[in-house]
Amino acid sequence: MTTMISNIPRVLLEEIFLTLPLKSLRAVRLTCKSWNSLTKSESFRNMYISKAATREEEESMMIALMDYNLCFMKVIVDDVDSSIEFIKRKPSFLEEQVKVSRVFHCDGLLLCILEDPSDVVVLNPYLGETRWIKLRYSHSLYGLQRFSYGLGYENKNSCRSVKLLRFLDLCFVINESVLIFS
């Protein structure tokens, strides 16, 4: 008796997929809808990340903002020879001409506020995906950053949708009057 691919238990699929390198998971996602939803689920993502962490306990990956560019870094900490190694200058899924001025994060997603006041971009470094968002109003006035941002999720009907919050940062308001207290 033969077993069809669609009849393989989820637990067994998870065990198999956890052994694959990240680049191979993209091919898995394209194989069928159920595998796509499995590999994109939060539970699988958490298992994959924790398994990768146990594989390389002394190494950790970081993303840093340096000179208006996002950079991948591998940090190796041990008692003998600690080091920081640059993996690549910019993530491959981020265009070269983009300058990033601020970064916010939530559950692995990065919200990049660009130097150009008309766009922001949400990055998923785990999946290598980007979502460009055109803003209705500029977030720069007289060369000052007037807005602050937040990134989070809304839980509705077991569907977590990403929400972007933008609010006026009143600490940047310049008051023309001067008050003197004695």
C-alpha cells in the first residue's frame, strides 16, 4: 500500500522540514498549499528558530542599522576568541538605493522608516519578503521626523493581521514662544 504525500502526518512533516536549510523551505512552500501553510505557521516558525538556535548556541545573527543601511552580522561569543563578522552589506531583498533612517520590530518583522518621507517598508527577514507602503502624508516637516511608528498584530478570528501605527510625536513640536520663570 502506498502513502500519498497529502496523507503524511503533520508531526512527521514538521520533523522533516526542521532539518532543511532555510533556502530549501522556499521550495517546500511552493509544493502544495498545506505545506505552505504549515511552514508559515507561527508554531513551526518558533520550532525552526529554536532548533537553529540549539545548533549554533555560541553564534547569533543580528541585523544592525549602520550608515542608513541594514546589515546582517554574525556574532560569535566564546571565552577564547569573540568576534563579529559581517555576512553581507544589505539584505538581498532590500533595494540598494534605499536609505533607512529608523527601524522598529515586532515578532521578527522589521518596519523600516526610509529617509524618503513618502514610503515605509515592512521586512520579513525569515521569509525574505518585503511590503512597501505608500504613506498618505509626509512624515517629514522642515527636515524633522514628525511621526513615530509602532508595529503589531490584531487577533481576529484566529487570523493575525499586521497593523502599522503612526502617530504624531509631540516632543518634536517647536514652540515659537519663550517662557521665563523666576
